Amino acid sequence: MNIAIVGAGKVGSVLGKVLSVNGEKIVAVVSRSNRSAAKTGKYVRCRNISTSLAAIPPRTNLVMITTPHRAVEEVAHKLAAVAHLDFKKLSVCHASGIQNADVLEPLAAKGATVFSFHPLQTFPRDFEPKDILPTVRGIYYGVDGNAAAMRKAKQLAAKLKGKTIYIKPEMRTFYHAACVVASNHVTTLLWILEQMFAALKTSEKKFYPVFEPIIMAALQNAARTSPAQSLSGPIARGGVETVSHHFEALQRFASNLVPYYGSMSAETTRLAEMKGSIDHEQARMMYNLIFSNMRI
Ligand SMILES: NC(=O)c1ccc[n+]([C@@H]2O[C@H](COP(=O)([O-])OP(=O)(O)OC[C@H]3O[C@@H](n4cnc5c(N)ncnc54)[C@H](OP(=O)(O)O)[C@@H]3O)[C@@H](O)[C@H]2O)c1
């Protein structure tokens, strides 16, 4: 494939690099600034770098739009106006998690095959592409588009050693919220742990090595069985008194974390009742405790 990348950021650089290493040709890197285009061009082994979409050569088969999601619509309109492109032979995708394929309608109207192609992975802004690269192997890409577009999306995912997952257009924002839970909320959870560990004032400097075994076991247990089966701890045993002591300690040492602890404890109670390790009455007592503490 001859592939053009529009938007020389983290996603464009990493996916472009994987495609280039796997034998695909990156024929253009276009970005808002020449500096980003040049940096990514070097990384993905492409000398044709530009700030203009007109630099995309006529022989291009696939354009990957990896700009921020707000710019996708504008890029689609501008790309549809590039006269030398053979739209009937062209596929165009974007990497936005929150937008469907229909944002590429101006290109579809010209005969291009269009699809969304959202890498279900985190590409942190402060990380170098080389440090993100190993994390994209085997990932899912959230996609939508017509049947022909889905065949192209599958081919592209295969070239990236990944898989596609079809997301119904009406579920797109909900899907994106789930991705935020999987990535950002897990990161925030670790930050909460970091704060709680700091308050303990132990002789250990870093929180992560101390908690890593329990974090990894919780992840692996849930992956091997299910969240319900692997739940342990005071809420799963109906330990209202223990949880009450937790709230007292949180009020004393990290009162800013009470709302977090309360809402997660409420969800944990729901899980414990669903799993059947506590009955309805025990769940009611736990909710009473949680909500009375959250009102403080
Ligand atoms: N970051 C993540 O974790 C992640 C995960 C999955 C999907 N995504 C999606 O992937 C897309 C790219 O994300 P990213 O994290 O790679 O963003 P990013 O690092 O901010 O990169 C976006 C790049 O697009 C360029 N750009 C902005 N407007 C442009 C325009 N009108 N024309 C051409 N280039 C333009 C920027 O230009 P200059 O640098 O040249 O100024 C920047 O290099 C977004 O849709 C995002 O939602 C992100």
C-alpha cells in the first residue's frame, strides 16, 4: 500500500512506523507544522513531508487522518478538493475515538472508501513514539463504515498486527467513554494510590513496586475468571464496620478522596450483591453507610 499520513502526532508516528516496518510505503506525511511533519517523516522513513494536502501523490491508496478529532472534518473537506487524487481507488480513515465514518462524507461523495479506525490504546503526549510502539501490537481498532470499508479496515488492522471491532455508530460516544474508563481512569486510580501511599510515610520511596503484586493479581484474576468471581475484600464480605473505619481514616488523612472511595464502594456493593456474596439487607446497610459519608 502507498499510505499518506495527515497529522504528524503520536498516533500518526506510531502507526506509520509499524506500517513502514511491516513493509508498507509511507508516501507522504502532512501536518500543520513543517517541524512535526519532518520529525515524523524521518521516523517513518518518508522524505515527502509537507504542510499541504496537495503533497499527497496521485498513486496513494490510503490516507490516514491522525489529526486531533476537531480537525478531521476540515481535513476531509480539504482533501476532497485535491484534484489530482483518484478518489475511486482511495481509502480514507481517521483515528478519532469519538467520531464515526460519516465525518468523512465529503470524501465518500467523491467515491472514496471511508471508515473510522480508532486504535484502542493510549498514546501519551509526553512519551516518545519509540516508547509507545511496543504497546500497539495486537490491539483492537474501533471501526465503522460500509461493508467494503470494513474489508479495508480489516486489511489495515492485519498489516498493523491488530484486530478490528465494529462499533455501531449510535454507540460511538459510549464506546469512547468506555475507552476513557479503561485508560484514563486506571491512570487516575494509580494516582489516587500514589497519594494514599505518600500519606503513609513509609521508608519505601515509590508506591508502584509495593502495590504491583496486588494490582497485577487483581487484573489477572479478573481476566482469567471475571470481575464478579475475583472480587474479594470487606465489601464482598458485608464488612460494614470495616468500611466505616475506612471512611474515618480517609476523612482524617485524605478527605479529598472520600467522594472517590464512596462511589467506588457503592459500585463494589452492587457487584458483591450481584455475585451473591452479600444479600439485599447487607447491601442496603452498606449503601446507607456509604451515602451518609458522602453527604458530609
Ligand atoms: N492520544 C491518544 O491516546 C489517542 C488514542 C487513540 C486515538 N487517538 C486519536 O488519534 C488522533 C490523533 O491523536 P494524537 O494523540 O496523535 O494527537 P497529537 O499528538 O496532538 O497529534 C495531532 C497532530 O495533528 C496535527 N494537526 C493538527 N491540525 C491539523 C490539520 N488541520 N492538518 C494537518 N495536521 C494537523 C498536529 O500538528 P502539528 O504538530 O504539526 O502542529 C499534530 O502533530 C486524534 O483523533 C485522537 O483522538 C488518540
